[in-house]
Amino acid sequence: MIVGLGMMGRAAAAVAVAELPLAHLHLADVDIAKAKAAADGAAARGVPVTAGTSWAEIIDSVDVALLALPWAETERFLSDTRHSNVAAVSITRPPVSVDPYVPNVVRERIGPALLPVGLEPGLTEILLSHAVCEFDQVHDVEILCGGLTTQAPTGFPYRLLFGGTTLPFAQRPAFTLVSGRRHSGERFSDVRPTSLPGLPALESYHDGMVPWLHEVPGVDGVNVQQRTVRWPGFVSAVTLLRDGGFLDEDEVEVAGTKITPRRISDELLGRRLRRRPHEREVTHLQLTASGFAGGKEVTRRINVWCRDDETPLGSGMACMTTVPAVISVGLVTGRPAGWRRPHELFDTSATELLLTALKRHGAHTSDSLHEGGPI
């Protein structure tokens, strides 16, 4: 069963009928027209597909529920089904915090709950575990990730690529690892020039990581940075908005009406930053690990990227989010109860299966190893 049929849920349905040995697929969304349209598309692959407005009517008949919902609805589902044996897989991450990262309704389930598993978090930890498995010792890891237009946009150096008007400019902790110890810094800090294959000059900044990343096997005592990639000038623009008070969450009174500056910014600037019809989107993940293998200093770099005009799933982000989630569905049944993390399910063969599936749905991959440090 897939619950929630926005962009990600619809893409997950298409991937599920292509990649999983399904006996039956049920699609649930409060909008029955949306559920039926997605079901019609999925049924074209020959899999029996049904649609409805409620997951509750069929929960006892499914093995796995894949959730593509906002976090509040995800948590409600996990709470309501905590006594069910159904495995739950969610692409949505809980609100950023250190401990406990996930609520007790996840840890106490009698069925397994795999979350969050999409692009980041999800594919990030899977590839990290894969990248370091053949090292004798790793000392540095850099993760770059971002969804952006393929060409620098005119005006404000950012576009909202996936609908809505909510600006992703919130201030929150940005976790890094220094010698394996977790540090919390400022999001949007440590801006530096960055390059990715096939794209002009970019910039990247600290954007934090899931709090358990230091527990990935082979990463003990390692320096790890996780950075988001944007067009040059993005951080300066966000900083200007923040310093001007336009991202404040406290209400102010304007002409007798109370409203938050952030809400005004979302409504005004968010509308202006919607993607133009001619603009293309690419989502890119690059992981670079340096250390020692076979007595030599080596660096391994893995790239995965996908463009919206090269995938049938509508966007590169949808491809790189839903393919890991769907492949996880095939691995999670029969796992122990409670919270499972993405990298715990993927050994080398499962990771290779995932990379092959990504390429089938339009993604590109590269994996290189050279002597010495990062170039």
C-alpha cells in the first residue's frame, strides 16, 4: 500500500509496479480522484491495483505500507498502527533534533518501521556504507546534495522546483562529525565554491545530517560534512532576508492584522520563485570518502544524478527519492520490530540492485577510486 499520492507517492507507485513482485497494490489518498488516476496508471503494468481514501480499510490485508505524507500525518499513521505487524516505510524525516530522533510510537512498533528513506536521509547513508566498506580506515567524508535548475536562474539565485510557495530557508541545527564526535553548527554556514559533473560553478554550505550518521559501520572517528549545493549567491540572499527580519516566525501587527514576516515572504517571494516552464531540474548526490586501503591513501567518489527530462517519474528528485524507498520495501518485510535505519538493510548486493534500478528510471551513476586525497 502507498499512502499519499502527491508527486512522490505517484512516482513511488510507478516504481513499485516496475520493481517489486507485487500480488496487489493499494493506493490511498484523501482525494479519491487522485488515487484513481494513479491506480489507472499503475494498473497498465498488469499488477492488480485498487484505490481508496483510507488506509484503514485495507491495512490488515497488506504486508508493507509506503508513506509519502507530511510528518504529522506520518506520525499519526505510525501511532495508529503501532500494534500492527505491517511494515512501514516512510520517505519523510521527523523534525530535526538530536535525541530521540524518532518518537516512541516508531521504536515501540511490533512491526518494523524503516525511516526516513528517500534521497537524504536514505540514499545518503546507503551509499556512505557502500563507499567505505573496502577501506582499511576512513578519515574524511564529504556529502554534497541538491536539487536545482540546470542553468543559473535569472534574478534570485533559486527556484522552488516541486510546487508550493514555502521557502526552504528555515534556521535549524547543522550536525557535522569531527573525529567521529557530533558537533552542532549553523545552517547556511561555511560557504565555499563547489563543482559537480555537468554543471557550472556552484556553492555549498553546511546543512547538517541525520544524528545517527556516526553509527554507520566504518565511519567511527571520521570527519563528515554534509552540504547542500546551490547556485552562487544563494546563501547571501537568504542571509539578507534573515537579517532584514523577513524570515522571522514571531507575529507582527500590520494594519490591524497579526501575521508572521515568514508567511508574507512565502506568499510573495515564494510565488515569484516558482520554476519557469523552460527551466529544467537536476538532482545530484556526490559522496567523497578519503582514507587508507591496501596500505595506500585513496579517495573514492560516487555520483548519482537525474534530470527531470531524462526520467519518466516527473523529476530527478522523485526518481532519487522513491527508487530507494521502493527497493527498501522489498527488503524490510521479516525484519525485527521497531525502528530500522536505511543502511542496515543494504549490503553490497542490495546496493548494486538499487543503483541498477536508479539507472532504469533515468538516473546516472559513476564510481571512481584513485590514489591520494580528493582532487
